[in-house]
Amino acid sequence: MLINKQEVHFRLIGEFNAYNLLAVYGTALCLKEDSEKTLTVLSGITGAEGRFDYIISKNQVIGIVDYAHTPDALENVLTTLIKLKKNFQQIITVVGCGGDRDKTKRPIMAQAACDLSNKAIFTSDNPRSENPMDILADMENGLTTAAKKKYVAIPDRRQAIEKAVKMANTGDIILVAGKGHEKYQEINGVKYPFDDKQVLREMFAKFE
């Protein structure tokens, strides 16, 4: 990335992070901070846990965990992946919608996942007091004919992630969206241990 004609490498990925870095850099200059020192500090920043948080398997499948749990956030992440990926890479999205929350966004998120991915897997997020099957039905409601050909529904989140890893070829990108840094899954008032990134690691190891 070029900033004031100086080439700088950052650890953060995505257009939205580029905007954030430029905003911080501009603010620092307004506060009379040294330009080179500011760029050095920014180049060492790592991403927040659960925000475009990625791991790579031994066979070069890229797994990304992101907190995106709204239509806009999901679209932004997937749009970024489309810009970054190479032609041979598929995007496989694992996504669910939270229970006891805005139901109107469910079909919108489902459609976005299908429109912007090669394959989509609908699954549970934090169903809370709702039946996961009812949430999935809401997600599926209103999908276009084309979208219906691109997804499968797997209520169990661990099994959904496992399916995504099985479907992936070398170099493909798996996005697991919705929970990010959370280390639990809330079902009927109980928070069960669940870590998307750890499950991805386990599945990568299982199928390597």
C-alpha cells in the first residue's frame, strides 16, 4: 500500500481496514505526530479477534471467522473476499441468524450469502429460545430460484463447518460468519462452549 509515495505493508486485510488505517494516519498527522513513526506503528497492528480472523490449512484452504451478523456486515466481508480472491478460488459461506432477534434480516442475509458465495451453508448461530429449524425456515423464505441451488441447511453448527471443509478444494475460502470472537453458543438459556476458529482448526486437522 502506498501512503504519501511511501510503500507500507500492513497485517490487516480488506478495503475497510485500509480506510481505517488511513483515518488513523491522517489523524496522527493532524496531531503533529511523525509520519514515519506513525506508519511503523500502524504496520505492526494485528486484527481484532473474530474480525476477519483467518487460519490456513496445510492444503491451503483459507478459513475466515468474522463477527458479521447483519446483512450489511456480511455483504461487506463477502465483497472484500471477492476482490481479494483469485479466479480459481471458491467462497464457501457458513452463516446463521440469532434467535429472539430481528427476523426480517434472516432472508436478506441468506440471499446475500448465496449471491456473493459459490456455495452457502445455513446453520444455527445463537438460537436462544427459538427452534433452530424455524430460524432456518425464515432464512430460506423468499430465496430466489438461483439461490436455492447454492445452499444446504445443516442445523448443527459443528457439522456445518465440517461440511464446508469437506466441500473445499485447495485454495478455497471458507467464511464462518456471525459469532466471531464468541466462545459459546446460546441454546435455551444455556451457553455451551463453542469457538468457530477452534472448530475450523479441528476440521482442518481432521481432513488433512
